[in-house]
Amino acid sequence: MTTIFTKIINREIPADIVYENDYIIAFKDINPQAPIHILVVTKKEIPTVNDLGPEDRILVGEAYLALSKIAKDLGVSEDGYRIITNCNSYGGQEVFHLHFHLLAGKPLGAMLSSN
């Protein structure tokens, strides 16, 4: 099944692309949860983190290198940012194509606790 992210990768639907290389594409989220909300998406269709294999080491490394570069380019690396990857329904995953959320631009507060 083709995801919305695959359609963006294939330029079938528009996106505000901020970075791209052979492994990943990054674009602004259309429903931002912070002043800066970038999605970094693998070009290889991998449904969830659970579906990663040893052959995907370079791909995941490229995603994190891109996240770091994007944070620096947007001027948020010093103040800080959050990277989120959701996995399956309890994790809040909505699009089943591996992606990373970069959130920044304001204090993001503490993560949820189990209290």
C-alpha cells in the first residue's frame, strides 16, 4: 500500500521540502505541533521501527545525520529540539512509513511520565 509519504517522495503531491538525499526526504509537517515541525522520512518503504533490518543501518544513520543538519540549518541545535518516532497504534503512529519528527522552536517540556 502506497503511503502519503511515498507520494511526496515521488512528487505526486506537494510538500515544503527542506532537505533531501539518496536515503531520506525532509519536509515541513502540515499540522505542526511546535513552531518548527519537520518530518524526516526514509525513501525506502519501511512500515515501522519493528521492520528495520541489519541492512537498514546506513539508512537510519542517514536519517539522524539529516536531523542534526536540519536542526543546525534552522538555528535550533543550540537551544535544543526533540526527535520522535512513533511505532504502531499504542505509540501513536498514523502513517505506516518510517519517519522521524523534529520538533523545536520553543521549550517542549517534560515527556509523559507513568505517574
